[in-house]
Amino acid sequence: MSASFYLNTTKQTESVIGCRFCVAVLLCCLLLVNSHAKAEGIEIREANSVLINGQYRLNAEIGYTFTEAVLEALKSGVAITLMLSVEIERTRSILWNEKISTILQHNVLQYHALSGTYLVKNKDTAKQQTYLTLNGALEDIGRVTELPLLPARQLKADEQYLVKMKSEIEIDALPAPLRPVAHISNDWNINSEWFVCDLRS
């Protein structure tokens, strides 16, 4: 075996090892980016409807994790409004589904620096509660219990209906100077995927 052949083989081996190392590093970076992206956002973990006294109501569990930009704004006194959109649809086999009703719920989260507490206020019911930690406040917002949807009499017994829900930060509820930046920033465009479940008793 010639020396030149040995050197070429060694260089090829080192090149392959080097390429594999680069690919491994790149994959690790991609995994870190993806895990970071998944760690920040809104996730509707589960939801179901119940029929109580002739009215359909919604129960759901939603997880909220804010980006650093949102956390910094919250700590600076900016109120964050989390909007829950719920749509009731009648399923149709030929045409697209028919939207029957839309329900919106707005929870405002605000930090009070003097007391070091978090205030959660439901704009639709005027109910408010104070929490010692951010996690406690977000758990409260994410716990949807018997949210009124619509009376059962509005639905036809022989039809099938769906509940679609989505949660997001309401950008237009932010202070005016912050809105233009928030509209184009990934740090602020935080929303969940649409979650779909059957409307049933």
C-alpha cells in the first residue's frame, strides 16, 4: 500500500467523521430550537361539553407559557389580555360546516409591582382574583369551568355539532405604542391550535 493511498484514505475518513459531527451538531441545534419553540405558547390540553339544566357548557384545560418579551412587558405593568374564542358548528357532509354561535371570553392579567401579586380579571363577568405567583394566575385562566355555550333548544336532535376553540394573546388590547411591534413579532403572536370536540351531553 502506497503512502499517498494511505494519506488519501485517512483524509477521506477524517472528512466523513467531520461531516457526521457537523450533522450531529446541526441536529442538536434544531432540536434545541424546536424544544424552545414548543416550550413557549398556548396549548389546549383537553375540553368537553356538558348539558346542565337545558344549557350546554364548556370545560377545558389550557396551558400558557409566555416568551421573555411578554414576561418583561408584564413585569413593567403592561396588562396582557388572553382571549378564548369558542365556535359552535353544525356538521354538513356536502357543504362546509355551518357556524351556529361564537362565544368570546377575555381574561386580563396584570402584575402589581408594589404588592408583587398578579391580578386576573374576567372582562365578561367582572370577576377578579389576586394570586401570589404567575403560575397560579395562569392556571386560573387556563381552567375553564362550565362556560355557557348555548341552550339545547337551539339545536336539532338529529344533527351533529362541534365545539371549536382557540386561545391567544389579544394584540389589539395592548397599549397603542406596543401594538405595531407586537403585530409583527413572533414573541407576541402567541396562540393555540384550534381544538375540536363534539358537542354532547
